[in-house]
Amino acid sequence: MKRIPSILFLLSFGWLVSCQYTFPEAPVLAPDSGEADFSKMITIGSSITAGVMDGALYNRSQQNSFAVILAEQMKAAGGGAFNVPDIDAEVGSFILSPPGQLLGRLILRVNGGSITPEPIVPGNPIGPFTGDKSSINNFGVNGISLAGALFPEAGDSGNPNHPLFNPHYARFASNPGTSTLVGDAAAALADGGTFFVFWLGKNDVLPFAIAGGAVPELLTDDQDFLQAYQTALGAMLRANPEANGAVGNIPDLNSLPFFSTVPWNALPLSSALASLANGAYTQYNQVLDGVQQSGLLSESEKDLRQITFTAGQNGFVIEDKTLTDLRELGIPSIRLTNAQDKVSLTAAQVLGQVVGGNASAIQGVTIPLGDQFVLLPSEQALLAEKIDTFNQIIQSAVALEPDRLVLVDVRDLMNRVAEGTVNAGTVPLSNSIIPPNGGFSTDGIHPNARANAFLANHFIEAINQKWGSTIPLANPNAYMGNDLPR
């Protein structure tokens, strides 16, 4: 059986047509800080705050983070300098680089009739920040959880095997192995800071999501999240009792393009290939019939587990740990994907590939894809429940300081992007990685530069409403989306 191409999306003529972005004219109000003071803003958060795009932190992505755009707009209303721990990397280091390999950021490449995100080779090593650590304003760190932000092990480069170690924090930690990210951000706020943005918590659920729900331990315990969140936000509030702050919540990760770019029926088969593949499952399907007749399986589960391919687009074979365990009978817990599953973007790199040079061993056909490539319905429900719980904790924490804090409902913004109702003028922001209007970078998780401008505006609107300021909005159409495929 030949290798089946991992097609994500077809290249259309419209992609190659140049786009003229416009921005709607609006009444111009004189910029003013209102009841707030933006002269020294400090931001603390995870990868989006740092500026990660395309699976990496690199020069262009770092300078187009929502935090940098927000700070630039604040300058008109009395904002000051905003310093970031420069990464000094043109292509960065791909977050998911295999051990021993150095890959750079993802780009869209044309491969025959398909377009897929692929890393640039080689990537840039993560080097230490050599600038003035005491002048940093942006404490965004890729992959940082609440626990990681509170414990010195996150920055201890002498102990890189510790589960909390984070090389992205270690590179600019004020005192590696002793300082903490929250402590560093709080110290910067205490040193003349006047306003802060706090957006931690996403990485207490995101690792579980991008691992396809295969490792439940990646979800933070509810009580641990509550205690850590109160500790971290409390440290920022105490650092300067006069400083106000904007707090972001957690978006619905189920709706990310990481889980919507590869369709559940991404396996194209000809009549001949479908017939050949069905032959591999004839006995399996017959055994399932017998097990169902014996009463060990319901008819609905038998139907779910039976594997039959047809000519055209098909679901592919996956492991499903939620199925009745029949391994003692020699029956694996496998089935075909269906419309209720959410397939990860990383599945495109393995789906249809031949294993070990054996032409009959095909990923997703005769070899089931592992749980890490698909969010099952039960895993989606668990993820949504966790996000609901954590967002309630965030909302309650903000409500305890009504005069000093404003909640920025990032979840609402991202949901509206998914619904297709967000635009700048006549130019929409779509919930995809497809240029020119796709709002997510090529990793399917992080916003691109244009979407970061929308995100900065979302923060600005909440801040202006809360403190009567008139920070001008950024023009999202002045920021680029994803590069066209190469």
C-alpha cells in the first residue's frame, strides 16, 4: 500500500492575491490615562505574553506580542519604555523539537498538492539574556505554569531535569535557582511600576490538551490552582499597593485551530486501497459480532468499534481508552475517528506514513494512531470543565479587588473569533492558520501578529472602560498575518 499524503488544506488562487487591509475611521479622543497610570507597565504571563508564534520565540514574534503592542499604544496615554528580554534569534527554537535536533519556527510549505507546517532547519539555540535584567518589563515565559512561576526550580539551569525547570525563564531569571518569575515581576512592579497585566493559568490546562488528553496528570488540581493563583496575584498586588492591573482568563482550548485544521476524515482512499485495508479488519469485525452476541458489548459500541473503509475521505484508526476493555480476549481498544473527535495538528505528520519500511503497516490504517493525536469527547469535556473551574477562580480573585483590577475576558474574544464575528473594517479574523485572514500562527495555538493586535485592543477596551482612559486602539490591519506558503 502506498503512502497516503497528509493533506491539510488545498492551495487556492485567492491565497496568492494581494490584500489591501483597511481600518475603520473612528472618532478620535485625545489620549489620556484617566484614573490609571501607565508610566511603567509590567506584564507577567506565559507564551502569548512572551510572543511565541509558529511554535517558537524569535525576533519578529517577540516584537509583535500583544504585550508589546499594548505598551506601544499606551505611550500615547503616558506609557513609558517597555523592555523585553531579547531572544536574539531569527528563526528561534521549535518548542516540540525532538531530543538531539535543533529545529526553527514553523512555516507553511507546499508539498505537491498539500500544504503543511514544517520547521525551518536549523533552528537557533536558546541563549542567555545578556541585557540589563533589572530593566525588564515583560515577564512572559513560554510553557510556564502557575507552579513554575512560583518556584525557583523553574530557573535553576543547574538542575535541568527538574519537572518545573523552564529554560525560557532560566535565560533571564534575576538569580537562577533562587529567584522566581513572580518574584522578579513583583520586584519590577515595586521598583516604580504603576500598572500590570497578569495572565497566568493557561499552561495549567494547555499541556493536557496538546498531548491529546493522554496524560491527565498534566491538569493542575483545582485546589492547587486556587492556592497558586491567589499567591501569584497577591504578590503582584502587594508589590505596589497603588498599581492597578488587568487580568486575563483562559480561552476555550477545544476551539483552537490545533484541533480543527486536520479533519476527522482526513484519510483519502481509492476503491482499491479501501478494499485492501478492509481485508485487514475482516476477522476483527467478525470477532466483534460474536462478542456482541455473547452480551459483552452493546450493539452501539460494536458499531462504533467496527472498522470499514470506503472510497473517498475516511476516518482513521485510533486507540480509544474509553472503550470496554477486551484485551483479555485479544481485542484492541480501537475504532475509526468520527465527527465528535478533535484531531491534533501534529497528526498530519504521521497519518498515512509507512512504519518500518513495511508497505502494509500504515499509520491510521493498519497501525492505530495513539491517544496523543486525538482529543476524545470525554477528554474534551474534562478540559472544558477544568477551564470553567479555573476561570471561576480567576473571576473571583479579580472581584476581591474591584477598584484595582479589571477582568479581560479573553475567552469571549476567542469564542467570537471562532464564530467568525471579529473583524477590522471589512477584513475578518478567522479561526485558522490559513493566510491572509487566519488569526493563529502556524502552530495552531498561538495568535499571529495581526491577532495579537486584536488581543491588545481587547485589553485596551477593558482598561479604558474601567479607568476612563482613552488609550488609542491599534490598527490590526497594519500587522501581518502568516507568511504565504513557500
